[in-house]
Amino acid sequence: MKKVFIIAKVGENCIINTKALIQHDAVVGDNCHINTASVINVSVGDGVFFGSNATAKNGAIIEQNSLIPMASSVKLGGGSTKK
């Protein structure tokens, strides 16, 4: 089941896979791909690809055309770290 909380915003032409969670006040740009079991509660630019099981939280800002690797975690004050 895909879950998008009411105050989250998702742009056009996005792909959100099974069990992905877009939560809180997240803003996802256009043409993004959010893979299975990813969790996002941040601002995501256009054209971003999230690998399976990736998370982005704590106020991080994901720039446009970024690639977030599978099973990584992105948070404010730090880069991408493998789980």
C-alpha cells in the first residue's frame, strides 16, 4: 500500500513504489522515482531517484537530479550513509 499523508506534496510524473512512505510535510518534485520501502519526510528536487529502502529525514534538502543509493540514509548535517 502506498501512503501519502495529506500535507505532503508530490509533483507530476512521479513513480512511487510499493511500501514507500512520503510523510509529514515532505515535498517531492516532478519526475522522481521513489523505490520500494523508501521513507521520505524532506524536500526533494525534480528528477531524484531513491533506491529501495533509502531514507531521507531531519530537514535534509535533496537537490534536483540526485541519486540516493539503495539502503542509504540522508539527514541534515551529513551526507549519505549506508545502513
